Amino acid sequence: MAISAMVHHGLTKGQRKEWRRKGYATACLYGKGIEPLQLLVPVREVMDSIVQQGGKNKAVLELNLQNGSNHLHTVRVKEIQRHLTTHEPIHFDFHVQNAN
């Protein structure tokens, strides 16, 4: 099942907080052969997929980018940044497995 991700072009601190309240986290998508992208992803869907696949080091996810035309990328989770006190995920780094 592909996770929907929205491409954004820079958010202010207030905008990031508002998206977090709605259940989203910022993310970065990068890899060989593609331009790095800034994304918004639904935290619960990403974390559920990671847990179902046995953890961050084993998880392979499919991201469906919503940026005018839908692009499907197979990615691995490189890093999860968490809030200092709540330990909720606030940022993900995704590495593209195959840029084709």
C-alpha cells in the first residue's frame, strides 16, 4: 500500500506546527538520480508501515507523491527525528531505492 506524500516548498515554523497537529510530519526524499524533495507525510501511516515490516532498518515503503502528477517511489527510512519531550516523530529522511 502506497503512502500519500505532499510536496511542499518551504514551511514556516508555525505552518510545520499546524501540520503536526493534523497528524503530518515533514520529510526529505533523496537519492541517486533525483532532486531532493521536501514532503509532508502522515505520521501514523508511516509508523504503522515501519512497525509491520519489523522496524526502521528493515522497512521498505512506497511513497505516492502528490505534486501535480503522481509518482511512485520505493524508499527506505534513513532517519527518524523525534520531538525532545513527547518522542513523537517530527521528521523522516527517505532514501530512494530505485530512481526509475
